[in-house]
Amino acid sequence: MSIGDLRQEYSSRGLSENDLDPDPILQFRRWFEDAVTAGVREPNAMTLATSTKEGHPSARMVLLKGFDDRGFTFYTNYESRKGSELVENPLAALILFWVDLERQIRIEGRVELATSAESDAYFATRPLESRLGAWASHQSEVLPSRAVLERRVLELREQYSSQEVPRPPFWGGFRVVPESIEFWQGRQSRLHDRLRYRRQSSQAWIIERLSP
């Protein structure tokens, strides 16, 4: 079979303006809870797209770890490629795609650092091995071998055997403050429903229907 012949016909009910909450964060919560209830695997997995100040793009999967009226928060190594790009060009895009629900959410906006208190609080909830891994991994740097990484973890496990593992100063949260949030519902014949919330200068949101 040719890759060009691979197709999925979407059959879910549509999405109308009347279906939407006036508040995009409440609408996001509604769809996110639908994904959790449906048993979607890792419903908080999302693509994060960043760019250098020269405009060179990159994208990868990260995990959404919080959302509220301020925006959408994830955690990472500040010195990683994505961290460095977000510091020099604090604009980003997020995509969550739940294929079983035939739904996608696109978020675009400016990026700010989460507070130290927020990053400390989340880091404290991580499993021990993940906390050690945050220290051990020089994220995005060339690694001579897997053995080097595993040796770092062993050394850190010994170092912190009798004390709590603190949050590394180079690790913490970023928050994407949305300027637009688009809700996409798959429809037959590729005539999908796309409804976008766009923030106005008054901080109010308007809802627009986009062509599929």
C-alpha cells in the first residue's frame, strides 16, 4: 500500500459555536476531561514547537502538567534546546491530538517562567528516579555513551541517599500564555470543524470559525 493511500475517515459529531463555553480554559477543561474519561493514553502529551530568534524551528513532545486562567504549564531543563530557544524567543505553539476522539487543540502564545515556588512544588511530586534524572541529564548535549548517563545516576543516588533531592537550578517550569486556542473536531470528507478563540487587547476572547 502506498503511503498516499493511508486515510482515516472521521465520523464523530460536529462542533458548533453553541457547543463552546465562552471561556476557552473552561472549554479546554471539558475536552481534557473527555479525553481522560475515554481512557486516552497520556492525554496530557502535547507537541511543543519553538524557534530560535533567527526563525529556525524545532518541535518535540512534552507533558502538560498544569493549566488555569494564566496558561498552560510544562517542566523541563532550562538549558535544553527548547529551554534555550524559549529564553531567546519566548513564543511557542502547543498541539494536543486525541485520535480516538477525533479532536485536536492548538494553542499559541507568549511564554513566561513559572515561579520558583511552582517549580519546587511540582519537582517534589516527581518520583525519586525522575528527580535524580533531572540532575544527571545534560539535556540536548551530546552524550558519549549510555554508560556515562547511568554512572551519573548511580553517583547521584549515593550522594542523596540520606537526604531529599533538591530541584536543580537549571530545571523548572514554563507557562504558555495563550493568545489563541483552536478546537478542531474531525468531520467527514475532511470538512473539519475549526473554532478558534482569539484574545483581544481588552483581554476578552472572540470566537471565529476557520475554514477546514
